[in-house]
Amino acid sequence: MTAATEPFMPKLGWVQGPDDPRTLRLSAYTADTLPTAPKSQSWMKKASRWPLLGNDRIGDCVLVSCAHLVQGWTAYSRDAESLVAEADVIGAYSAITGYDPKRTSRDGSNPTDRGTNSLAALNFWRRTGIGGHKISAYMKLDPSDHNEVRNAANLFGGIYIAAQLPLAANDQFRAGKTWTATGGQRGRRGSWGGHAMHLGAYGTTGYTVSTWGRTQALTVGWWNTYVDEAFAVVSEDWLNQLGGTNPLGFDLTAMLADLRRVTAA
């Protein structure tokens, strides 16, 4: 059975983009040795729901991930949880990629629905904003360093990730099972396609993401096999939850100074 004939096939939409050597890295703004991250943390429990935001119809998962991060941050703020509207998510997707919903055929196909890469969306989010929410900066993480990943998820209220999904991820999602790495053709890395997600919780055995209207658990082994990118995102929505203070052990002042130099170059 091919991806085109799957009985349930939600949309993906993450495209691997060119690397930018100017991208800030979290390791440059933390102590030489990060403290051991807490064994578990969840910044997802207070969220009311995780809307699809069009990702059942179009490949806007990168922008949906950004919107879910906003939702996770604001669910823990002193103000009300902020649900970014689907129209704002799709509007950002159109602005970045040229997606035109008017070109959708009766069968649901659309030649302008091509997905997007992480840096294009993160830069748009910082400069323009999504649904009235802007970010201050983003920093690339080393996906192989689980202590860094967990520290980032803990300190910044969740992170953004992108993975090369296998077809087996669809089987496991439909069955309500944890994503675990499998062999064979259906377990082959990228055999389904690229997908971006908001990661808001972790424990000793794995992580939890929001995607396609619900939360999805995945094991450390699945992460090691399929995850390509991870980013920490600095947002006033989250810093306000902390009373405007910097996360412990993070040099926000130096990071913003470097960001000004990079963007001025």
C-alpha cells in the first residue's frame, strides 16, 4: 500500500531547507556544562485542546507547530490561553510559500501546497508574527544531545521539532500507540515524509508532541531514528509567564545582542 492509498493520511508539510550558518545555537548562551534537566516536565497539561488548524487538508504543519507553541505558552500565563486562529495560520503559510487555497481541485490537490522549511517560518514568525504573536529569537539545538533538548523544553516552555516520518508512524497514530522505531519498508526513515511538531513534554523514556488534533507520545529510540531538527524559541508569551525574567542559566542579553548583529549583516 502506498502513501497515496493510505486509509487515513493526515497532511505533513515540513521540507528540509538550506542550513544557515548564522543561526544561533543554544549552547552558545548557556553555561559550559548544562545542568542535568529535570527527569520529566510537561507544559501541555493546561492546554484546552490542540486544533488541527488546517493540517488535515493542507501541508501547513510548520505553522501549526508555531501556533501550538503559542497556545502552550499562554495556557500557563496569567492571562487567558491564546488559540491562534486557523485563518491566521493559513494566512502565514500563504505569505511564506505562495499557497493559494483558490487553486484547490475537487480531489483536494493543490499545486501551491508545497510545505515549507523551518527557517523560513521561524524568520517570518520573528519579523512579522503569526496571529498577533511574535518571537524574540530562535536557537538551533543538537538533536543528539537529549540533555540539551530536555533543558530547552523545560526552560522555554516547549520546543519546535521536525522529523522524517516513516509510514509506520501513520499506523501507530491511527492505532493510538506510542511512536516506536520499526524495521522494514514502513519503518524506513522518511518513507512517509517530513513533519514539524510542537514538543511540550518529556519523561525518562521519551517525549510528547501535539499534532493532528491530539498529543502523541514517542520513544527516545524513535527520536534518535527520525528527528532531524529541533529549535528553542524565545517568546515574550513565555517570559511573561516567568514574570519577565530570563530562564535560569540562559544569557538572554548576549543572545539578543548577537541576533542584532546577525540580522544587520
